[in-house]
Amino acid sequence: MKNNVLASPEPSPVQRFESLMDELGFKTCLGPTVHQATLDLHEAEFSRENLLHQTKIFFTKTSIMVPSGIDELPAVWLSQLPGILGGARKQHWKYLPFFIKSLALESGILRVDFMQEYIVQNNTDNISVWNQLRMTINLSLKPNIWRPLSVEDERALWNTRPELRNDMFVAH
């Protein structure tokens, strides 16, 4: 007789990444509302059109392709990506050692999809090279959900978003 129990749905890539980060001891410090409000705080600091143009030039020169989804990323993250990703290559290398197919903000996490991920798989590691890159990128971005608010961001949110004051100090 068949067991008609419904299988639980497969976790999304972001849910798997969140679980990995949790298993490695990286606990979230910011809830989704506070994190998004913090990202929004920084939007006015940048000329979005110029920033997008510069970031696309970076990807064109170092990766040959511009990842899909780049237009929807928060400006504060766009401003940091070239420096973070540029640090992944050796000084004399012209190109990044990987191709990013797409980028997206999901649940406070930068979802990064690599072109080579399904071509080159290394199942012998507990943490794949792709997840190591995702960790490096996500932990390097500021603000991120695994770091407390900076004093400046905390002060700005306190003054501009009083409805979030209770959420700012809740452990996640």
C-alpha cells in the first residue's frame, strides 16, 4: 500500500543558504522590515542611473556579462559590489574567476546564481565554493541581516521611522 503523505516542498536556494549560515553560527540581527528600511535610507545617497551604469561597466569588463536582476538591487549594495567582487580575483587577473548569471534581493539576502555552478560541482566539500562566495559577498555587504545596525543607521531609523523602534532591538 502506498503512503499518500505529501512530501514537504524543497527549500528554495535562499532558504538553504539561510540554513547554512545558521548552522555555521551566523544568526540574523535584523528583521526584514528594519533591514529594508535601512537599505531605503541609503537610496538618496547615490545617483542610481550613474551607479547602475558604472556597475554594468564593471561587469562587462571583468565578467563579460551583466547579471540579470542588477537593476533591482539596492543602490547601497550596487555601490559595494565592484569592490567586493574585485577582491575575489588575483591582482594580475583581468577577469573574475566566475560568471554571475543573476542577482536578486530575497529575504534580506543577496541571491547569487553562478553560471558554472551546475557545470562544476564539488560534492566533497561540506561548503561548496559557490556557497563560500555567497557567504563572502553577503557578509561583506553593508547593511546585511547578520550584522547589527551601524550607529549612524540606528540613529537615522530612530529619527525617521519611529514605528520601527521596537523592531530595532528584537533579537532575530
